[in-house]
Amino acid sequence: MSLIITQLSKSFVTKKGSIEALRNVNLHVEAGECVCIVGASGSGKSTLLRIVAGLEHQTSGQVEVDGVAIQQPGAERGMVFQSYTLYPWMTAQKNVEFGLKLQGADHQTRRDRAEYYLNIVGMSRFRGAYPNELSGGMQQRVAIARALATQPKILLMDEPFGALDVQTRELMQEFLRDLWQQTGCTILTITHDVREAVFLSQRVYMLTAQPGTIAREFTIDLPEEREKTNETPPQKQKTR
């Protein structure tokens, strides 16, 4: 799996004129990598992720997964949002099965795969619970299981822990690191938290303020087994 973004730009037309959200963005994510995009509010990072997900269209440039241009949402890209997007009338199990049902998977396949991924994210004993019976962190674990259940080539995460309290956020960061190491899934996530990006990823792209452009690319020179620290880690950087 490879994700390649080439010379991507995005503008929005408003009553006050055109607003340039992204300009000439170039980046790549290889199979098995965990890559973070960091930027302040208004840098266009959510817009960029929505374009990769096929939820919005770029003004110019190219987005390709395994050499195929992205035109619309697809099963090869799983998406996890900041807000809790579980269906409130479905149990955790049924929420995880939902994408598989849309793909036409039979009942046994849906059940087996949902149980597998609920176990992966540590939510097996809550399979029969409804979203309003789960904490924010637990809901996000189910949302991640739902995204993984369709076995996408890449998992896209839009500030998935932004709505959580500080303690839960740190626990979920550690959970995501463990999940990535356990499954080997490819992850592209966005955040405004530099420390979160460094802790989670192998490489970090930094977006400038509007219009969003790639200012720098950092390779995180840390071991795979990481612990939370207040120290600034060593980095290798490329200036764009």
C-alpha cells in the first residue's frame, strides 16, 4: 500500500471571494507506517484528510492509493472522526458490523470479524452495550474497531482524541501505539498536538497556516517501544 499526494491544492468559494485552504501539498505514506500531520487551526489539515478520504475534491493535484486516483470514498480507506460517530440505536457489536453489512458480508463473517476487532481494541465484554452506556474513550475504541473491520489499506484519523479529557487522551495514545504495533496497519492521522504526533508516529509533516503547505517533514528518531516524556526527542528534519 502506498498513499501519494502530489501538488494538491484546495480553494473554497465564499461570498467574500475565494479562500485558499491548501497549496501544493506533497506527501507520502508507505505500507505499515504511522504518519502524523500537524498544524494549527485553519491550516487545512482536516480538509486534506477529507480529500484523502474522498469526502471532498481537491481544486488541483493528485491523490493516489496504490497508483489509483481517489475520486470518492472507498473501502480501502477507513475513517475515524474526532466526534463520536457511532449509531446510538446499535450495540457496539452491530456498529462494528455495519460497514461489513454494506459490503454484503454474510451474517457469520460479520459476527466473527466484529468479535475479532472488538477483542483487538479491548471491548469484547462491552459488545452488547449501546453508545450512551460507554465513555468517550470506549466509544472511540469501538469506532476504530468499526474502521478496521472492513480491513482498509489505510486508517485515516481526524484528531480522534481531541474531544477526550487529558488522562483519557494519553491512555488512548498509548492504545493506538499498541494497536499499530499489534496489527501492522497503515495510519495517517492529523493533530494540533506536537507531542502526540511525536509519540505516535514514525514521520511528521508540519503544515503552515492558511494556506496550508508542507513546511517541514520530520523523521522521529525514537525506538518503537516508547514512553511518555516531557523531553524533546531527537529528530531528523527535511525543510520543504
